[in-house]
Amino acid sequence: MSERDGHIRYKAIAAVLIVLFIALSILAIMFRLPCIASELDTERHIAMYLEEKNAKKCFPIYLHSANGPVRTERSTSIPLLSDDLHLAAETLLLPETKDDISNGLISYIPDGTELIGISMKGGYLFADFTEELEDAPAEAFDEIVLTLFENTGADHIRILINGSESKAFDR
């Protein structure tokens, strides 16, 4: 075999290797694109989460003044994957703000009361609270019911305490 034939052979092998490298690279990119898209999608979701993490929403709630229940508004941070039904009830359970107090508004809902669960089916809203609400005055239930009627399309509200029905309210 001549020297010239050897160079041609090496060039042919090099060309085949380059073509194989390019073909394998293209295949790798084709199979990796969904992963890359997924990573970009994850980055987009993280950015969306960070943006929503500081988002706030305002809800009408009811507190009491010397003249009875008063409609006011309160804003709360919106956790990711939340719904307005839960947020409205949770917002009501927050302690009075300085603005509430300076406006003569108080809440009769006992401190430490927590929302166990809330759902709405066929015009009925079921709100389950912890035992702190058990001995609460009627004003506490007024605040809860007026707030929930204001923020939902419910016609009937059933207040439960630790899963047992306590009070029923109809519009």
C-alpha cells in the first residue's frame, strides 16, 4: 500500500468518525430535548413560585364593633396551590391588625382556633374548626358565617367542631 493510499484511508476514517460523532450528537440532542424542556419548565415554575410567594389577596371579613358586625377587608399572603375558600376562612382566623383595633373592631373568635377543613357541595358549605370554637360566643359564629356567605355562593353553612356538627346557618 502506498503512502498516498494510507493518507486517503486515514482521511476516510476521520471523515467517517466525524460523521458518526455528528450523528451521535444529533441523536443525543434529540433524546435530551425533553429533559432540557423539562428543566426549563422547572425553572419557569420556580420563578412562578417565587413570584407568587409574595402575592397577597384581599378578602372581605366581618369583625365586631360596639354596634355589631362590621364588614372590613384584610389581606393575606397567598400560598401556592391554595383556593379562595380556604384563604377566606384562614384570613378570618388571623389576629386583629392595628388598623382593626384603631377602628374599634375586635374578633370574638377564640385565639388558637384553627381551620381543620372546608368544602362546598351543592350549595352547602361545611367548615370544620378546632375545639377552641366550642365555647365561643354567638358573635364568633356571626363573624364566621357572614364572612363565608360573603366569600362563597353557599346558601347553607354547617359549622363543625372536630368533625361534629355544631351549628347550621341558612341564607
